[in-house]
Amino acid sequence: MKVVSKVSLVILLLLTACDWSQSARRDHPRGGLEEILSTTQPKQTNFGYIKKIDSNLQNLVADYLSGRDSAQSARAYGIRINNKKEVLVDIYTNDSATAASMQLTKLGMTVLAINESHNIVEGALPIDLVIQAAQLDIVKAIMPVMGSGTNQIKP
């Protein structure tokens, strides 16, 4: 009799844990950046620029737009974010990294390094400007910097 009740208890605990993890997943807009933007910008129909943004960074931006704690989300995705809600990113460009750095600085990014030979601009990009940066024609991809250090030359 005791064995049956212990087994029943274990099954009940497992079912409860599974139900909790499923509901937590439903609350998270994983991959939902385009969905969020389509509700906040209903007149815009082309969200192709989102593909320029790394998937973890997309999730972080989606969390930010949904009002979630940016620091906690950044830790969950392995992304470095500072107190000003700036993300350390490498931005790969279609053309001159120097020209791109000027556009990105004007947008509001703090440029920390430029690698002209690989067309990369590294810097601190405010999380609320990630989408606008991706919309720039000169931007090819936006990737969060993992690990430490910067790329080559300081501007």
C-alpha cells in the first residue's frame, strides 16, 4: 500500500512540474519579435530586417518590448548588458565599417572598436535601438559579443 502511494506522489509531482514548465513556455515570446512588432507597428508588413539580428538578441529585444526584466533575460541568453540597457554587439556591415560606425554613432551606439578588414563595428548598442540598427541598409548582421575583449582598432 505504501509503495502505491509513493509512486502516485512521484507521478503527481512530475505532472505538476511538466504543467508548470509548459505554462512558462507559453508565456515566453520565443521567436516572437516579428509578432510583437506586427502588433505595435500594424502598418508595417515587411519585417525581413529581423533576420539580421541574432536569435538570442531577438529574444532579448522581444522580452524588453514585453516589459520583462532585461538583465535577467540577458543572463538567460548569455548576452552582456550594462546598467544603461546597452548590449555589447558586433555589427557586420555590407560596406566600410568606418562609414557604418558613423551611421551607428548617429543612431546612438557607442562605438568601441572598428575592424575595417572584416567590416565589423563593435560597441554598446541600446537595446531599444537594435531594431533601428537592423533597418539600416549598411548593416548585414547584429551579433551579441560573447566572452571578453574587443576587435582591433579603437575609433
